[in-house]
Amino acid sequence: MEFSAEMIAGLLGGSIVGDKDVTVHTVSSIEGGKKGALTYLSNPKYEQYIYSTEASIVLVYENFEPKQEVAATLIKLPDVGAAVLKLLEMYNAMKPQKKGISKMASISEKASVAEDCYVGDFAVIEAGAVVEAGAKIYPQVYVGDGVKIGAGTTLHPGVKIYEGCRVGANCIIHAGAVIGADGFGFLPKEDGTFDKIPQLGNVIIEDNVEIGANTCIDRAKTDSTIIRKGVKLDNLIQVGHNVEIGENTVSSAQMGIAGSSKVGRNCFLAGQVGIADHVTVGNYVKIGSQSGLDKDVPDGEIRFGSPALPGINYHRSFAVFKELPDMRRRLAALEKEIKK
């Protein structure tokens, strides 16, 4: 479909600078824009590209004043980021939606699947499973015994959900994620071998959660591993048994949480953060990339480093770390002078 600058400006409540009749049929980055594409400038460091982009329409902030001629039509807006999000949501909603239940899917007679669900080729839905209205089960997904999938939830190809787990409404779980595998529980014996500790709990994922590709969330030893509503987890994340992650907490890729730790609501955990077992992280906490937590963190704190330090302490320490080689040379020189 094609949209004119006039249509887009009307939809977003923006003002046009340039040709109101120019049309677009796709979206692109500002540096890679071609004729017929819509793009945007939200970060000033990319301003250089607005003068060379071939995109037909560029969304800009209402206070933007070009320093040289711009070939594209501009649409000026109070909030470019919000406008782009609105357009992308509309574009996504207009894409063809998957429908119907494949004859090549394996669905137990004892499972309950709502009529308007999509179930793809070679998906498996076991006995006692419940898949509610509007859910999408892509090819090669496994839904185990007694699993419940909430309304409007999407399971992308290759997702595996073990028996007894619960996934809420309007969740998105990306390809290859594993929900409900055994927690890492072994009891050492005197002869150096290990006895496996049975993992008898489950995983509960509340509404509006998004889980990235190849992320693993282990079932609890007893009770439940719980991912509260609104949580967003990136790709390649490991969540151990009996962990609880609070509402609207976000984590970047390769984060790992060991068993029985608790993370509060509205936290941000950056890439490759590691949290030891039985650690409690408060609400509104921010943890910097590659930080390692082995102690509890109070509400609202910022942590960096491994082991993680309070933000200001870390930056003060780092200022010393980088001076250590020079300090060592100066100390050696002083020792020589004292010897003399």
C-alpha cells in the first residue's frame, strides 16, 4: 500500500515541509533510504544523512531547522519516536495474519484449542493443554501436558514449553526458547558423583511478557519460577529455578540469574549481567553491562562491575584503576631514591 505525506501528517498530527502528494510504500533507516521509503531523524548525530538520503519522506522534530537543502519532504512532529512506533504498529497490524489449524499438527484429543487459533505444521499439543482464543502456535512448537497458553499469545517456531507451565495473555515467545526445563539441581555424593534433585514445580509467565530467541527459563524445584506481567527478556538469557522477576523489568541479551534469586519491578539489567543464587534485587534498580551481583541490592540503586559496586563508587574506583601502571612506575622510582 502507498501513503501520501498528507495522509501520514494527518494521521500523526504533523506539519508538512515540501511535497504533500509524495508517496511512500516502505520504511528504512535514514542512511539507507531509497525513493518510496519513509524514514526518520530522532538522533542529532545522524543529521548528516538527511542531506543525502534518497528517502521520500523524513519525520523530524518540530524544532528541526536544516542547515542546507533537503530533497525529501519533511513531516514535523512533537515526538518522532512515538510517531515511528505508531506507524510501525499500524504496518505490523496490516500484515497478513496466520489462520487455521494445520492437518500436519499433532493435537491430543484431550487438549483444548480455541477455534480461531493458528497452529502450524508439525506443532505438538499434548493432553490437557489449553490454548485460548487468538493464540498463534507456529510450526514445530511443543506444548506439553497440562500447559495453558493465554489469549492472543504467539509462540514462534521451535518454542518448547514443558508440562504444567502457564503462559498468560498477549505474550510473545521467540524461536527456540525453552520454558520449563529442569532447574540445575544436583546433590554431591561422597564418591564424587551427583544425585539429580527432581524438579517438580513449573514456570508461570504472566500477561504481556516478551521472551527472546533461545532464552531458557527453568522450572522450579517446588512451587514456581515466576515472570511477572510486562517483563521483556532479550535473546540468550538464562533464568534459573525458583527465580522471580518483577513487573515491567527489562533485560538485555546474555543475562543469567541463578536459582532462587528475586528481581524487583521496573529494573533494567544490561547485557551479560550475572546474578548469583539467593540474591534479592530491589525495585527500580539498574545494573550495568557485565556486572556480577553476589549481594542484595536495595531499591533504586545503580550497580557496575564484578563484583558490582554502587555506581559512584565504581566510577571513582575506575578512575584509580587506569592510573595504576603509572602509579607503580612512580612508586618504583621512589623506592630507588629511598635506597640511595
